[in-house]
Amino acid sequence: MLTEGLRTWLSRARFVVLAFAALLFGAAPAAVAGSGHITFRLSAPGVAVEQPDTLLVAVRLNNTSDKTALKVKIESIRLRPAALTSPTGFPVALGDIAADQNMVVQADFLSDKLKQGKNYRLEVRGSYRVEDRDEDGPRWDKHRKHKEERRQFTASTVISLPPPAPGSNTLTTTTVPPNQVTGGGFPPQTPSFDNEVNTSRWTIPTGKFVQGTPTANVTGTQPAPQAAAATQHAVKAASSSVQFNVNNGLGFTSGNISTVSEPSGASGGGVVFVAANWFAAYSIDGVHFTQLDPTTIFPNDAVGFCCDQIVQYVQSIDRFIWLLQGNGVRIASASPADIKSSGGTAWTYWNLTPDVFGQPGIAFDYPDLAVGTNYLYMSWNAGVGCASCDWGHQVARTQLSQIQAAGTIGIDYTDPADGRMAWGAHLSQDTQDEIFWAGHNSNSNMRVFSLSEGSNSYFWRDVGVASWANSGLSSSTPDGQDWLTKLRDFPGSAVLGATRSSSQLWLAWSAGTDSNFQQPHVEMVALDNNFNVLQQVQIWNSSYAFAYPALATNACTGEIGMSLEYGGNGNYENHVVGFWGDFLVYITTGSNVGTTRYGDYVTIRQDPTQALNGAFFDAFGYGLNTVAPPGSGTQVDVRYVQFGRGGGCQTPPPG
């Protein structure tokens, strides 16, 4: 939550510059301008209308050069024909912006002259200093002071008003024919992970201050017990009803390809299926895994294969669903029996290229999957790296019965421009007959989207929440690596965790630091079926950071299960799991090396095993370890974890 002092400061001046340094992993398209040695670019503008008639605009000022811009000052910000709410106070000093880094700049405008559906150019003008060097190094004046020269810059980008709320739109429908593969045997392709860098197109503005009550209980950590398989032995965590049936590594690593691992998996029908960026794997006992190469299972066709993968098991149709990102996405379906008999090579699949959605030439990124009562739901960021596209967060659905029939499927999909503030969001899990996703208009206001299975229209509404810290995402491991470096740019504070428990919708995201939270933490809100806030809570500890939350609902008790990452302040980044309300999570991995580029998500699913009575989860995360001997590199340790309430289904679900 923001402090009272910050609220007072914000109320005195409606022109605000909120600045923090963050590594820039590829700026979104924007106008570029500069002078001399330094060039600047504006990217990822975030826009929110705050009553009365105030437009909040936050944007990233990127130094795209190889030199540090010293003593940067903002001298004017314009958004014609809108006027600043507080035109005085210039120049504003930002300080230094190092090469390939950025600072967030926010300005608030009167919105009465702005109209829906129109684009407006935001222009930032300022100045900076550079070191004046000659061929032999720095030039010194007679007073032995380093000589600097002040230069001017202009940078601009385009913004538009977000759709008003509450609002709605109608789904568009198309069809996609099926394909089949079996036996593998396609020529292997080496995926290029150099370009597997998601970038932000939305910066969350700082909104009006809303007082909240921080969660009093800190969330502690302890190592998870090591267990082999549910059929062999189960281990109960000390002083807890949480039981671990499985906490296993997959038994193979490929750190020579990439240390970025984004594990996703599920179990069903006696099979565990896992995917993590460059590989997939399956197991019939939860202990021994067979590695698969997606590029030899599927042809190098219109979709191909790049990186992100998502896995779900749909119990109602007894199918694994495997989503693979490429030029668009590929949705593949196979029963557990097919996986066993074919060695994981027999699949029916559908290629969902950008052409299917009427946007040829654009790129999809950061996909997700969720399973409803009758539909499979998919989402992704549409328009990655495209300045003129109808970009934003897009959600699509198809009927589970059509996937089971393995024929042509119908696809219903949203307009991505409606969900720009939801860039990077994930879908609600265990979502029953309605799917949800959400984004941030500001750090005190959310936009929550919904789509009912009985409707061809999707809806959105704005929900006020207590203010939370939208800066300060930084945390260092013992070897000096800031493991949240990538998070600052993407996915940032996107709503990654979402699940539905009876009549409640839970949403979670990574948040920064303030006077209440000295380490980055996770914010969560629970909404009722009228989208009223029931509670807002935090996963936090003053001794280390939490981030990358994934949520699922315990089918037995209705409790919220969590899979996320923790680390920093003397701790390496590691995967942790647990139940909300226990205020204790369990460390499943044993990292001993840090990096500035971890993967962008972990996962958690309900375990469907009948003998477990819905009381357990399947979670997937990973750690990083050095390769022996020292200096030989870094490898990933992808983990499959099955944990739950050891007492079984004794407590009825809430609500």
C-alpha cells in the first residue's frame, strides 16, 4: 500500500514523475528522437481515466544508446489538445539513465477534449548531459572538473483512450481444420531463444491513493520434503497438514540451450505431461520421465515452434491439451492412452495462425490455457512488436466436445484492443461456466473481464482496490544477480494468478516495495460474484521477495493453492508451493546460482486422481544449479510436485 506521505505529495501536484531504473529488453514501437550521442524512445504507455475528467498517462523513457545520459530533465510534456492538470513545476529532474535502461514518467491531463477512437501524440521534451571526451579520454578544464555538455531531446508515442467501463463487445467466430501426427520423425529444429524475450506494452499509472490494511502475517518458508511417488510413500510437512506425495526433478537438463524455463504441466489417466520452453516430457509413474522434442513431433509448418508451452488435462473428455507457441499457436490433443501407446508422438492438432484472427503478419506471445465446464479457453498477447496492429490481450475459446471429436473446431475470440491494460495476464483456473481475466488501469483500480459460456459477448468493469507499490521490483541473489530484472519489464505486475473458488474470484500479481513492504511481494484480491472486493491480502516477508504467482482451487476444500517464486536478500531464487492462509510455503528446488533472466511463469493444477479425492495439486517450477566441475555452466532443474491436505476431503468448500 502507498504511504500517507506519498498520498499527500500526490495531492499537491497532479504532474507526477515516477522514476525507477529497469533493464530494457526491447522497446515497444514508438517515435524515436534524440540529439548527439544519446537517443531516447517512449514505450509501453499506460492510460487510465480517473474522475473527474483526469487522464493518467504513464510511459517509459528509454535510453536506447550505449552511453549513460547524465542529469536528465523533463522540460515539457504535451498531449494536444489536452491540458496538464498542473502545468507548472518544470523542469523535473530524473537523474541519470544508463544505457539500455529506462525511467517511468507519468503526467496527468484534463480529458474533457479527448474522444474515444482517436489517437493522440504524447510528446516529451527534455535535456541531458554527456561526458565530453576526446580521443585520449575525458577532457578536463583548468579547475580539473569533468567537462559536460547539455543537449536536448524529443521523444513521442501515440496513445488512445481505453474503452469506457462498464462495457462489452461481441465475440468474432471462425473455424480451423484438424491435422494429425504420429510416430514423430520430423527433422529436428534448433529453437532460437535469443528472441524469446517478451516485452511490455503497458505501464501501470499511479492513481489516487486508497488506504488499505496490510496483511499482518508474514509468509515464511521451509524446505519441502523429498518424496518419490504417490504410490510409494507420502511425506507430511513438519507441523502442518500439508502432505507431499511427489517432489521430483525430471532427471534431465538442457541448460546449454537456455536457462530460461517456464514449466507447465498436468496429470491425468496415469500420465504426467510436462513442457518447459525447449522440451516436453511424460511419465507414467511420476518418477521416471521420457523427454520429447516438439520439433520432431510436429512439422515445421505455418506455426512451427519457438518457446512458450502450456499444458492442461481435461478430465471430462480425457484429453491432454498441449499449446505450443510459434507463428501463432498450435493446440494439440491426445488421450493418456494415446500418449502411452505412441510414446508421446500421436496428436490431433489445430494451427491457430494470426491469419485465423484476421491479423496476418502480427505475432502472438505469452499464451495461457484454462478449462471450463464446456469450453477450452486460450489467451495471448497479440501484436507483439507491431506499431500499427490492433494490439492487446486476446482471449479465445473452443468447445471441448469439438476437440474430443478431433474434427474442425470453432473459435470465438475477443478484440485484443479491448484488453490492452491486461497485457501479460493469465486466465482464471478452475473457472467453471465463466472465464475471467484482469489488468490494471492504475495501482488503485483494476479492470476485470468475463465471458460466460452461455453468451457470445464478453464484459468488463472497473474495480477499485487499495493502493499498492508499483515500483521497486528488485531483489539480489547471493552471487549479486537481480533475479527480478526481467520482471520489471515483463510481465511486471500483470495479473498472473487467477482462480475461481465457488462464488469467489481470486486475482494475484507481483508488487514492489514501500514503507509497509521492504521486499517485493505478491498482492491478491478476492471478489464476490458482483465484483465487490471481499478482501485484499499480501504474500510478503521482510527478509526476501515473492513474485510470479500462479493460483488454483483445491477441489476438496475450496482453498487457494499457490505456486510461485521466492528469493533475494541472501537467498537464491527458488520455486515454492503452499496454501493461502497457512502463511508458510515450501521450497521445492535447491538453486545455487543466480541469473537476471529466469522464466516468466510457473504453474499449478488440480490433481484429478480419484484416490486423492480432489485434495491435492500438481505444481511445476524450476531452479538453477551450477554444473560440476565449477565453471562448466548452469543447468535447470524442472520439478514436478504433488502436494495437498493430508487429511483428505474433510472440510466442505467455502461459499
